[in-house]
Amino acid sequence: MNKPFIPEDEVGILDSPVEVLSTLTREGERKWIYPTLERGRFYKPRLWLGWFLIVLFVALPLIPINGQPAVLIDFIHREFALFGLIFYPTDTLLLLLSMFGTIIGIFLFTALLGRVWCGWGCPQTVYMEFVFRPIERWLEGKEHVRKRRDEGPWTWDKIWRKSVKHSLYLLISLALAHVFVSYFVGWDNLIYWMQQSPREHWGFFVTMALTTGLILFDFGYFREQMCTIACPYARFQSVLIDPNSLIISYDENRGETRAKRSKKKIRDEEAGLIPMKGDCIDCFACVRTCPTGIDIRDGLQMECIGCTQCIDACDTIMDKISKPRGLIRYTSENELAGQTTRWWRTRTVLYTVLGLFVAVIFTGVLLSRSSYDVNVGRVVGAPFTELPDGRIANRLRFRVRNQQPYAATFTIEAVSPGEAEIRIVGVSPITLEPQEMKRTEAWIVTPRTSFTDDTVEGVFRLTFEDGTVEEVTFPLLGPSD
Ligand code: SF4
Ligand code: SF4
């Protein structure tokens, strides 16, 4: 393959025969990337989608559904709210199924669409390309200006531009960290804690500071390194995609032999006056725009995040030299080899069937999920108490969670042993607000004769006003004589 000449001050790619990452020098030092912006046909939809996702990220913890945020991962109370549905640690099967479903979905999506997620939906790309990089361009100018200034001495111009940029980055990182933390604690708690002294909620402030620092480090410094060396999804790509998967690729058959040439030379070639070359005019527009610093013409590479900028760059060049667009395009390895892309093949059919299977089971389990989660246990202290009349009293606690979006009232009665009497500590019937969990303590008073050895099985019935009846069992303890 031709080894192109790239002016050192124009592009940040490797022009060495030694194979190293595109963002590293031969000595292993970081090579800063200054990608150009190409506002082509894919840029606009990506921009719109990116901003839609940003707004969605901010809005989800704010939108109330059935009295809960649309999404809340509440580790403290061990609840997970998702669009009106509440999941608890007891919903192990549902959580496992949703995990399987997500994994199968990622497999299917990647087998069909390759790295569309990376280029269009991943927060790393969305925030980098549509929030942080535009601020940098606005304050520090175009790529070549930024590069020259970065390599130059620390002047007042450089200092104020970088200071303002990093201050804005800090503010945005702080805002994003607050939104991120709100997914775990909810906005009500967040706003309350923000008004308190850091000493009272130091855990919150440490988490917030760490999250802000990580976001700032990622978008201010780490950038494309996240995709090229840290992200595990990129590493799975090679096993998840196959020759039928959608990729962004340079059409070598059409582009080679690449050669720099003018419009006139191209016309001469087409008129048969001089030997014909490929459509690639070796202008490096596709390389200069690449946010990971690679040359797409070197073939499919792990560093390619599918951002479509090279398509937009090359289409612009093709328009200028009056050649058809699509020298770099969405395609598949099979299509490039002159074969048909097969969307439905063994792996995609298998993933779809498995995904549907998991979705059906998930729906079935969800619909058959009990409206109330009931759990019974013994109150800490003496295992039983002997009353003056000789009967035995066990103190139990009933933990009941209302998993319905409406309030519920219930009573508890002892079913077995037959002579058992239940004395609720507190008010009965008990009322639960939607999604509320309450602990109710009760004395279970049982004749001494009920016990075989030192135990007897207690059966308790909880009757809810909507007609639901839940029965739970728990061993009652008594004297062994
Ligand atoms: S090669 Fe093209 S699609 Fe891949 S990251 Fe670079 S510019 Fe984006
Ligand atoms: S932008 Fe197109 S024409 Fe220019 S170097 Fe890249 S592939 Fe070749």
C-alpha cells in the first residue's frame, strides 16, 4: 500500500513505518489529535440525535412516573425505578433476564450495525463532539491555529483561552456529575444535600467531586484514548461483527491506485489521454477529520468509532472533483467483495430468537409478579417470652412492600397453629402508600401445648383490600420441655 506523505504540521497521524497506535509517537508519547469538522450529510442527523440524547439524559431523573423518577437506581433503599415499574433485590429473575436481554441486544445490534452505537449514541462521542469540542473550536479556533498555539510559548492569549475553556469544561463536568448522581439519589435528595454543609453529607460531596474530576479528565485530556485503549466494547468488536455487518469502509477497488491530481488530470484520464488512476486523490481530508487519528484507507481498524466524519469529508471531495459520492461509505465486507450483504444469517437469527424468548419470559414474569412483597422475620432479642398464663409469645416483624402504583390497606391474622393469637404492635389495618415498604411488629401468642419439641410452624395470612391474599410461614419457638 502507498505510504503517503503527510505534512507534519497538518495532521496528527503517524508517518513512521513502525506500527503503533495512531495517537502515540514512536517513543510512546501521546500525540494530540486536531480533527477538522466536516458538516456533511451525516453530521446533521448525528448532531440532532446527540442533543436529543443529552436532553433525555438530563430529563429522565426529573420526569415523574407514578410518583417516582422515570429512572432511579436507589442503592440505599435497594429499589430500581424504570418508567413506572419498580424492581427490588427480590426480583432476581427479572434482573437476570433484563441483563441477558441487554447482552443479547448488544450482540444483535453489533452483528447487524457494527459500531453505529459508538459513532451515534455513545456518551463519549456525543459529549466530545457536540459539547466539548465545539467549545474548544469556539475559544481556540481552527485545528491548525490550535496546533500552532499549543506548540508555541505560553502567551497571554494562550493563557486566557485555555483558562476560559477549562473553566467552562469544569462547569459542564460539574453539571453532568450532578445529573449523573441524581440517577442514584433522586433530585429531591440532591437539591437538599446541595443546600447542606459538606460535613453533613461528605459522602455525597466526595462522590460529586470524583465524578466531576473523572468527566473533566476524560473530555479535557483523555478523549479518544477512552475509545482506543480503555473501552471494552471496542475490543469485543472483532468477535461480534462478521463480513455481513455494517461498517464504514474505504472502497479500495474504486479508490486505488490513489494519486494526487487536479480536475484537469482527472478529465484527461477519463478522456483516455493519460493512464487512469483510482478515485482517491490522496488529499487526506478523511484522515484530517478522523477523531481517532487513523487512516480509514488502511482497512477496518479497532480504533474506528464509526463517526461518519470521513464519509462526509470524502463526499465533499468527490463533489468537488465531480465523482460519485461513496468512496468511503457505509457498506459491508461482503458488499465490498462484490457479494450481497445478508442481514439474516445464523448468528442474527439466533440472537433474535433468543432475544424474543427472553422478552416473552420477562413479560410473563413481570405480569405474574405479586403485587405485594411480604417477608417475615424474628425481632432481635429473646427468642420467645413465657407469659404469666403459661402461653408462649414470639415477637415477629412483617416487612411488606406495596409494589402497586396505588395505596393499599391490609390486615394480618394467624392461621396456624389454630389457637394462636396475633397482637399487632401499632395500628391495624395497616396502610401502604404506592411503592411504600413498612415493617410491622406483632406478638404471636401460642398455647404451650402447640409446640412439638421446641418449635411449631406458624402460618400467617395477609389480606389486602383489593382481595389479594398472601400467606407466609415462619417457625415459632417455645420451651423444649
Ligand atoms: S475512520 Fe472515519 S468513521 Fe472511523 S473514526 Fe475515523 S473518521 Fe470516524
Ligand atoms: S478524502 Fe477521499 S479522496 Fe481524499 S484521501 Fe480520503 S479517500 Fe482519498
